[in-house]
Amino acid sequence: MKANIPNVKKKRVVIIGGGFGGLKLAEKISTKNYQVVLIDKNNYHQFQPLFYQVATAGLEPSSIVFPFRKIFHDQDDFHFRLGEVLRINEEENTIDTTIGLITFDYLVIASGADTNFFGNKNIEQFSYPMKSIQEALSLRNTLFQHFEDAINTANLKEREKLLTIVVVGGGPTGVEVAGTLAEMKSHILPKDYPDMDFTQMKIVLLEGAPRVLNAMDNVSCVKAEKYLEDLGVEVKTGVRVLDYDGEEVFIKGEESIFTKTLIWSAGVKGNLLEGLNEKVYIQGGRIQVDRFNLVESSNKNIYAIGDVAAMIKEEYPRGHPQMAQPAIQQGLNLAKNLNRIIEGKPLKEFSYKNLGSMATIGRNKAVVELPSYKFQGFFAWVVWLVVHLKSILGVKNKFIVLINWIWNYVTYNLSLRLIIKPNERSK
Amino acid sequence: MKANIPNVKKKRVVIIGGGFGGLKLAEKISTKNYQVVLIDKNNYHQFQPLFYQVATAGLEPSSIVFPFRKIFHDQDDFHFRLGEVLRINEEENTIDTTIGLITFDYLVIASGADTNFFGNKNIEQFSYPMKSIQEALSLRNTLFQHFEDAINTANLKEREKLLTIVVVGGGPTGVEVAGTLAEMKSHILPKDYPDMDFTQMKIVLLEGAPRVLNAMDNVSCVKAEKYLEDLGVEVKTGVRVLDYDGEEVFIKGEESIFTKTLIWSAGVKGNLLEGLNEKVYIQGGRIQVDRFNLVESSNKNIYAIGDVAAMIKEEYPRGHPQMAQPAIQQGLNLAKNLNRIIEGKPLKEFSYKNLGSMATIGRNKAVVELPSYKFQGFFAWVVWLVVHLKSILGVKNKFIVLINWIWNYVTYNLSLRLIIKPNERSK
């Protein structure tokens, strides 16, 4: 069965995945030159850096996701399709998808990365990752269900497991979620559950590297750890999690920790697609590409960008960091190059401009590293807010997020502590 | 197993369900006099009158639901419990619940009403009701999934089924959802799906009574039908739906209609609880109560209020209308009476003050009936907006709903057209 996409004379660019990279590419490619087909398993773009606020009841999903069809209202010959890619057929220039066969002239793989459980099936089964809005919602439901369970149990051991939250992985996501949970413990939960003793509640952050935010400069790491400890988070670095059975976290050479909530943000791996020559994959399931994001083994018409792609350079021996900026910049460069192909102009190599990195730990607490300047504290926190607000798509979404942030800042009271469970009837 | 609720010397009032009636009761009962336990299967109060806006992507769930724990932050000796009631044990003064046994001195059944499929298992299986926020979300997902399916099929018969939406039941919910869908068809969908011919899209409203909004005055019914038809809704009154197999709606004495989306808002029935003497139930699964909302067969300590209760009076031979106002007023009256019991004062009979009824059909289009005055059109629509906004709990929620409404009014563009599917990991 063929997917139902109009046939036109222009060449067709098929983009797999509408994350930061795929979206930027789709926006900037000229639909005078190309017919653009974007296929994604969701009908919306997700703003990943704020998933942790959805998981901790600070923002609604709709504030940080945006329907593709609305983004592309004004673009002719752009075709969004909701579906999953099953296989790439390099030789035939087609992909098999859940909505049928799609032919392409150029294919861009922008399928992103998913949680890496490093082969541990128990952790995969029992832990809570945060790599999609659904997972963030699922974590939100679980957190509040566990508080409800805790207040209704007279068994102290059981209550301890319900009130202990272990976060594995001290990257920005882990740090941000641990900090937010600590603030919730101080400001909100005692009001919501006046009968419960929240001194029993523990938030533990486990990191394998010697420091949290290990990709950042030492001054940021030290400050971030101090902020976390000030908030009451137990930070343990240089530890290795061995296993988790849904109740107990086993740690190499240390006492295990009892918890019913293990949040797993310890790593990512590329979202693999069947059909590509296996030689293109390198460590972490990333697809090796050349300086133009081309997958070299292909018929010179398959590209990969963003988290799933690895462009090996001297400064980036394992590929660029798996964050929004490299994906956005690669999407933009590739869009320009595809336009240049039609215009007969020479292509430009990708060159990454590091705009810096940042993480927020809590109210008035963040660390920011710009290329020329590192700073922490209140001003860093304001910069974090402004940068993230600016990056959210859509004026209304920006406005709603801003109101939520102001509200939460003033009242200390996120009001989205809802357990909205899936409905079986949902198709 | 006993549920874990502190034992105090005061008498305990257990309220089943935090809808309009249960919530008002819980708010107004004096916790100086009583320990109050509210049990609900959700951790939030739901504002039912706006479910249809969630289903049609106009509002986020969080704008119209509100966590119980937050509502009762400042109330001592109030205990919310998340759980479902399995059985009432009249003789023992206890209820069995999913979180254990709960004893009561007074029990108030405020469990509301659910969709009535009138015994038709097919309709129950294949249609989409709208009596909970989960069902509204499920309908939202389905609507937009069907549009995605429609654009990807080349089969015209299949596309017809996907683009036809049948609403059964011409009460306020049915009228409101049909009107909103018609506006979406005109203003939004052609922009989202530029390749699809939306003249093929049909919205049909089926009602068994001779008029839509049959509980209202004739002038309102006629106007509402005209508004619907102006918007392009096919209104068929006096028709009886016999069956539905997921693809075809069978109608008595008429041609059947092919559709994959049947929205069922044709009636409600009381949410039954096991254990009560069966004699208390009357038509529609409602519990007959006396003028004080007492279930007479009980040991004079079980009450029922709201949709699930039926207080038979001359003006209301089948009980009060199953809407917010009777529930709220009964909750308030019962709270006062329970306080009077402790104070040794005589109880007051319930007396319903009809504040009127209203329904909105679309932009600038509504019908309003106040006790003394009936009007339609733009002014009615403004009154509808103000009354509903005023009734939503919480300043922030009011504000967010208002922004969404203004935004939608100005831009014609609801931006929540998201298919957020349940996550299996959710517990």
C-alpha cells in the first residue's frame, strides 16, 4: 500500500522526525524547490528541555508541544503525515511506514534519541524515563499516585519506599527534576498532605561521573551540587547503579536504596531504523555522517541530523552533544544546502557554533556557561527563563508558560497535581 | 484492611464523590463539628459543563479540573482519599473501598451519574461518551486521529466514514459539541489539512425528542436549531438510534449513517453502589431521598445528593434536573443541616431555586433562560461565558480559560489539536 501523498514534478524530501532538527529543516527548506514530507509518530513538536516541568506538575503538556499542522499553515506543498517508519529501503529510495510506502528523492533521518537503559531489562521495565511528553505525564501520574498510596499505608517500610525518589543521571534533566522535587517537598506537599511527615521524604540523585553536570565547567558543577544539597537533595557521584527490581536500587559497593520511583535520565541512544547498512552506526546507536550530514554509504541522497547523527570532528570525537542547538544548526545548514543543490551552488560544510549551556536547579538558582562568560545564581536563573521562554513555539504558549511561571513563583503552588489516567477507550 | 484515617472524637462524615454536590458539602460542613472524609476515584474536581471544549481542543484538561487537596489546603480535619467505593455496609456503618474499610457516622452518596447506553452493548463499546475528562481527552485523540487517517486514505467510502461525525443526544452537551465541530470544520480544519476537501465533512445531530434542548422553552429550542443549521450541522429530531457497529449507525425507519465517530450524549443514569437496599432505586438508577436528602430505608445516617439522588416533588415527579445547580444547592443545604444536628437546631427541607439554564452553540450564539427572562444571540453568549468563567474554580484557571477563549475568538484557532496517547508505563 502506498501512502496517499500528492505526486508533483518537484523532487521530494522526506524528513523522519519533527524534533528540533527536523522542524528547523522543514521550516527552512524552500518548497518552491522541493515537496516536503514530514513523518512523525506524534502530531506535534515537543519542547524537550521542559519535560521535567510537566513531570513535576509545573506545566501542562500543551504549553510545550505544538501541532505540526499549525506550524506549517502557510507553507505550500508541505505534507505532514502521522506514522512510524518501519524500514528504509536504500536501493529503492523508499521507506516502509505504518501508513504505507513513501518514495523519496532525498531522505533526512532526524529521528532523535531515546533513553538508554544500557541493556538492563529490569531498569527498562521498572524505571521512569523522561524522553517524551507521554513519559513525563506518566511520571507525573506515578509521583502523585505514590503520595496518595503513602498517606493511606500504616506500614512504615512501605511508606519509606513510596516517599523516596531516586534520580539516576546528573545531566541537566536529572539535576532539574531533582531540584524541582526538593522544592515541592518543602513548599507544596506538606500543605497538600497535612497528616504526612515529609521529613521522611528523600530525594537522591545518583551520577556515575565524579560530578553532576559533568559536561560543564568545574565551577558550574560545584555550584550545582551545592544548590542541590541546599535544597535537601542527597547527591552521590561516582556511583554505579547495577540493578533495580521496582523496590530496591542496587548500587556497586554501596548500600542499596529502597524506592518505588526510580527516574532514569542516565543516557540516550540513537533511535535506530531498519534497513540502513549496519556499518553506518557507531557508539550509542548514532549514524555517522560527513561534514554535510550525508550518510556516506547511501546513494548520496540520505542525510542524518541531530541527536541520531554523529559528525566526527577533532573537537567532537564522538559527535556533537545531543542537545537542541547542534540539531537546530544542522537542520538549518542542511536546508540551505538542499536549496543550494537546486540552485547549482556549492554546498557548505556544517560548523557548530556553541552558544553555551545551562541548567536550572530551583528558584533563583541556575548555572549558565556562555562561550565567553560563566555565571551562577539569580541572574543565571533569569537568563535560563528568558532563553527557554524565547525558544517555545507560539505566542500563546509563551504567554501561558510565563503566567504559569509567575504564578508558581509567587504562590509556590503548582496547581496541576493531577492523576489523569489513560482511558481504555482511547484509540 | 482498614483505610489509614486518623481517629478523632468527632463524628465522621464520609462523602462519596467530589462533583458539584459533594464538593460544596465538603466545603461548607463545619470541621469543628465533624471529621470530613472525601473519597473520589480521581484526585481532582471536574467542571463538567466544559468537557466539550476539551474534546474539541479548545481547552486543556487542567484548566477545568482542580486537585481536591489544593481546594482544602486550609481546612483542618478534612481528609481526601483517592479510591473507589466497592460496597456500602448499612448495618455496620462502613464502606468497603479499594483502599480499605472506612467507618462512618454519616454517609453522603454524591457519586453522580454516568452515561446511559440504555443497555446497548454495541453502542457502549463503539461510541464516545463525554462524562469524564478522560473520555473528553479520548474523544479529542480520536477526532484528530480520524482526520489524519482521512488524509492518508485514497478510499472515498473510508474517507466519508472518517469525516462524518454523528452526535446522539440534543441536550446542552450534544448541541455544544456539534456546534463547535461545525465551527472547526469552517475555520480550522481546511487550514490544517489544505489537501483535504472538507465539503465532504458532515456533522449530524440526532435527537429522539421533537426538539433539541427539549428541557428548555420552545423559543430557545427553535433558535438553537436555527443556529446549528446556520453552522452547517444536520439536525434530525424525533429519530431513534437502534444500533451502531463502529461504522454504521442504524436509525429506526431511516437510512443508516456511515461514521467512525459516534458521540453519545443521549442520557445519564445514576452511579450505582452495591449494598443499599434495592428498593431505594427508582428510574434511571437514582436513589430516592426525602426532603432532607435522607435515604429513608437507612439507619437515618445515609444521605444522597446531586445527580444520583431523586427527591420526588410535585414539580419534579422524577427528581430534580441532573445538572450542577440542584447538586450544589443540595450539598449546601445538607452541610447546613448536618451542622444543625450538632447544634441541636431543627433541620430545613431542601427547596430548589431554579437559576435558569443555558447552552452555547457557537461564536456569538447561545440561548439563555432565566426564571424571568429568555434571550438568545450575542448577549446570551456573553452571559454564558461570564457564568461559566465565574463557576470555574481558582483564579489561575479562570485566567487561563479566559486567555484561551479570547485567543480562540480572535484567531479562530484552537491550538490544542494534540493526539497524546496513553503511555503503557503509566501506573
